[in-house]
Amino acid sequence: MLTALCAAVLTIGYGWLIPQLVCRRSELPRSMAIRVLIGMGLALGLPSLIYFWTWYLPGPVRTTTLVVELVLILSLAVLLKARAPGRSRTDDLAPPSTTGPKPGSRVRLIVLGAHGFVLLHAGLALLQLVGAVLRDPHGHWDGWAIWNMKARFLFRDQAHWLNVFSDLYDWFHPDYPLLVPGTIGRAWMYLNGETLWVPQLLALSFAVGTFWLLYSGLSKLVSPGQGIMAALLMLAHSDAVLHGASQYADTPLGFYFLLSLFLFAVHDRQPQSHRDPGLLTLAGLTAGLAAWTKNEGFLFVLCVLSARSLGAVVRRDWTRFKNEIMRFGLGLSPVLLTLLLFKGVIAPRGDLLVQQQGTPLLVKLLDPARYSLTLVSFAEQYLAIGPGVVLVLVALALLFGLAPGRWRAREGQFLLLVLGFMHVGYLMVYVLTPQDLEWHLRSSVDRLLIQLWPSVILVWALLTRPPEALLHDAFKGSQESPAASR
């Protein structure tokens, strides 16, 4: 019990110390809810990296892991204590005053009522999520057959742990990264037992964290009304919310996508003289954790780098680009080193690479029918959200209008490019898949869009005018109309 308590304290320590150490200028973010969410993402991801590396060190894994984590936490605490004081305090997440409701106004009352409506529905969704976990305590197929089974291999067979990566059973994807099974296996190791509540709590944490990051993050970064709209759009995709109970890796992956893009948005919205480069380091770390969660995370890292590079080419701003990539790479590097060891030495090649037989790749690449079938499947899955939520999203964008200059700004173009590149990347995976294309689309495209849906909402909310602006215009018009009639 004492060891488990110590492990819990260490886990919380990662989430608290690293953001404080990395972000020197902005005290980012000065919102307790967002700081907790960033800390949660780091606390649930980084220990799995340490757990993986300690398998290569001599001695019992449990003792070795505990010693390594204690040394690391103490080192981080010493570095934080020794860091030079005197950071400038900038309210980097404060929304523009022109978009927020004024105290006592009708707009404020509407927004407060909408907050209550959102929290009520979020509570009901949480009850549904907990009920789904209780009905399927082991999760759905991939939950127990891939992610939790790997965690059991790591926990039970410390003498032959490499056997979990054998390609004899390629149906459970031995090439998949280890954030989810590593986090679960580490917790079981410290608890000295396979308790079902560990993977259940992990799944619930990422599901609730995704919703709360959209709700609180956009409330602070744009406006309370925009946070409410984002929360409602997320709740409207009930399949994405309840998918958190499946114990798959798609919800954690979507959380890290969302958190990385959010950190980029916070960085890019700061004035040039007040931008905190530590935000990019955190973004590199969370993007790396996405790659450590699932193979699609590799594509995300490439899309982020490609979008940033393209922006530098267009603007010819190479000095800033070099500095930003160095900061991003600093956060990415520890995860990248782990992935190089895992993918290059331990894990077998993935099924999409091994099973390329039959139709040549060039024939698939030039076959318009494969593109058409994939695009139709994407469109059907997006229209099935809600259903019709995507059409509502488009209608709201037309109603609210685009945020002035936001979609043309560096931040807006970068976010749109990342999402566009991700969709193109997923499209090409299906076009070139060695599996039967119709089966592959039918069995997985809904989950890939679940990964992207929170980020789609984030980008939509950042590039459209907040509802408060529309309400202010409406009330202003209603006040001016009687005067005009007189």
C-alpha cells in the first residue's frame, strides 16, 4: 500500500512539475482546470515511458522503476527550485474583452443558463459512461484483446516480457506503441495485482479530460459562450463520448491531438513579445505521447511539422521557424528516442507493411474507385455524427461568421493545415491498405474520425465568432430599432 501511495504521488508530481519547469514566462496556463488537464495528460503518459526503459535496467522491475522515478522527480524539483525567478505574468488565455458578456447584462444571464444546461447534460453523459464501464468491465474487443492483454503480459511475465511483441499473433498488433498498456502495467505493478478499476479509470480520465479541455479551454481562450458551444458539439457525438468506455486507445489519442493543438493555439495567440517557447516544448511532448499511444500519432507529428514548415515557406520566416522547431523537438525528443528503440529493435513491422501482397501499390494509388469509396465512407461517417451535427456545425459557422482575420492568421492556417493533412493521411492509408478496402473502412473509419472530432471542434471554435458577439448584435439592434422608428 505504501508503494502504491508513493507511485500515486510520483504520478501527480510529473503533471505538476514539468509544466512549471518548462513554461518560464507565462505561468501557463493561469487557469487551474487547464493546468490540471495538462498535468493529467503528462502524468498518464510519461510514467509509461519510464516503465518501458526500466525493463532494460538490472534488478527487479518494481524496485528499479520506483528508484528511477524518485530520482527523476527529485531532480525536477531541484531544477524548479533553482530556476531563476521573475517571470512576467501575462494573462495568456484571457479572451478579448469585446467578446465576453458584461456583468448584469442579458447576455450574461443567457450564458449562465447555458452553463447550467451544459453541466446537466455532461453529468448525464458521465452517468451513461460509468454505466457502460460497469456493463463491460473489461472493455470492448480491442480493449481486452490488445491493450489490456499487453498490460497483462508486461505485469505477469517479467522474465519473458519481449514475447508480447512476437509476430506470431499479428491479430493483436504487436507493433502498437505502449502508452496505454504501459500505464496500466505500471499501476498493476505498484498495486501488486490486476485490478479492473485501473484500465477503467484510465479510460474515464481521458474521456472526461477531452470534454473538459474543450469546455474550459475554449471558455478561457475565446469566450464562455464558445466553450459552451464546443461542449455541446462534443456531447452531441454520443458515440465518441461512450467510446471512452471501450478502453480502446482512440480516446487517449484524440485527447493528445487536442491538447497539442490547444497548446499551439495558446502560443500563437500571444503577442510576439510575450510568447512563451515553453508552450511549444509542451506541445512537442504531448504530440510525442500521441505517437506513443498509437501509430496514427506518428502521422500527427508529421502533419504538425509539415504544416509549420509550409507556413515558414510561405512567410519566409526561417529564424522563427528554426527556434520553434527546436523547442518542439526538445519536447518530442524523449518520446522519439523511445519510439526509435521500440520500433527499430523490438516491435515487428505492422500489418499494413507486412501484408502488401496481390495488387501492386502503384495500381492502388492510381485507382479512382478506391479514393471514391474512401471519401464516401468518410462523408457518411461524418454525417452520421449526431446525426446531422456536422451540418449544424456548418450552419453555426455561417450564422456566427468567421472571427475577423483569424482564418487568415498564422494560427488559423496552421490548425487547418494540420487537420487537412491528417484527413489526407488517413485517406491514403485506406487507399493503400492490403486489407479488403470495404471491410477495412467498415471496421475502423468511425474510430479514426472519433480521434479527430475533438480537434475539429477546437478549430471550428477558434475560427468562428463567439455566440456572445451575435447576442450583443441582436440586443443592440433591438435597442436601436425603437429609436429609429421614432
